[in-house]
Amino acid sequence: MNVLVTYPERCVGCRICEQWCSWKHEGQVNPTKSRIRVHRVHSKYLNIPVTCMQCSKSPCIAACREGALRKDSATGAVIVDEEKCIGCRRCVRACPYGA
């Protein structure tokens, strides 16, 4: 299984990671469909890449009405069933990290 690792201290805010992620997973350059988000804190000149933190309680799974999210029993990773996902973003709103 592939794992995405980010280094916030190296992030310059170019957001190319969002473009490549959407290209890899969706076949189109559309950062809104990316699995990584770069949050900008303008007052402190910070760029913070945010990805799924694989929470133990996973509020995103409970928030999904379509049953598109599940936890892999072997790895504990949150898995998205692309066929069931309707893109409502309830999981994002439920996520304490906004991932």
C-alpha cells in the first residue's frame, strides 16, 4: 500500500501536490478533488499540507451517509469506495483536520 508523506517545513505553497494527486486519482487536474489540501495562514506566511491522519475513531466514517468509507482491518487505513462516494464532503466537514 502506498502512503503519502508530507513535510510541512518544506512546503512553499506551490500546490503542485494537489494537482498531481487529482491527476493520479481522478484523471484530471482539479485540486478540489485532491486528497491533499494546502492551507495557507497568510498572517504567519505559512503553508500547511493536510492529509488524512487515519484517526482511530474516524469521525469521517460515521459522517458518510453513503457508506463509502471503511477502515481496512489489516492496516487500519481509511479506505474510500469511489463507486459509492457522491462527493458530498460530509467526511471533510467531520474531520478535525479538514482532510
